[in-house]
Amino acid sequence: MTNEDEKPRGNTLTVNQVAALCGRSTQWVHQLVKDGFVQKQGKNQYTLVSVVRGVIAYYEDLQSKSSKTVAASRATEARTREIELRIAERRRELIAVEDARAVVLEFGAIVKSEFGALPARYTREMTERRKLEQEVNGSFERISAAARRSEAALADPERDLSAKSEA
């Protein structure tokens, strides 16, 4: 019994015919044979089935290598970006969101303490003091609302922080 793959199938083509059929050079065909994609049937003879299967296998192999190259390139880009971020952090060009929040909260507490005591420092007359306290408290409410919007913006990576905030 002979193996089915060893039997000649269909038309037999010469190297020039294979090259013309594929729109490539004869050197390209010889390289496909050398790389094992196309099987020779005899001296300068190739079956059409072998050529078709070989060309398909060749392009599938190219596509597979290309996909691996793209994935490797993405991984390299991600590592490069991670290194850039670490360098920026060391240079203090980049700070953690938690650190930024802590600084803002500390500054906010100082501002609230200073301005909260302003009405008492400004006047001893209770009517005037209450009016001033209401103004100061109104300012704090507006500042607090703006801070909540900024907090939401920090939590949403899709939001553009450089865009002008809504008033």
C-alpha cells in the first residue's frame, strides 16, 4: 500500500508555471520548496494540489509570525510606558492620586479653619457676624461641590481633566 500523499494528484506544473500562477519569481518557488511548504513531484515538477496547499500554509505561517510580532511589540510598548511612568514618578513629575488627595485635603482644612474664624475676627456684632458666616458657609458649599466634581473626574480615567469644569 502506498501513502495517499505520495500519489500524484491533478495537474503537474513546472517551476515557471508555479511562479506565473502565484505571480512570484522562480526563486520564491524554490524557497517554498526549501522551507518545506511545497513538495516536489519530480525534477522541476509540482502538483497543483501541493502548490495550493503550500502557498496557503506559507501565508498562514506569515500571518502567525506577524501576529506574534504585533503582540511582542505591544508588550514592549507597555514595558516602555511603565518605565517612563516610574522615571516620571521618581523625578516628582508624577504623583499618586492618593498623595494629591492628601495634599488637597490638608490645604482645604487650613483654608476652612482660617476662613471659618474670619467672621469672629472681623466683628463682634452678632448680626454682621451671622451675615458674614452665611457668606463664608455659602462659599464653602460651592467649593465643596466643585471638589466633589473634581473627585469624580479623578476617579474617571476617561474624563479629560484639562477641560473646563462646569460651573
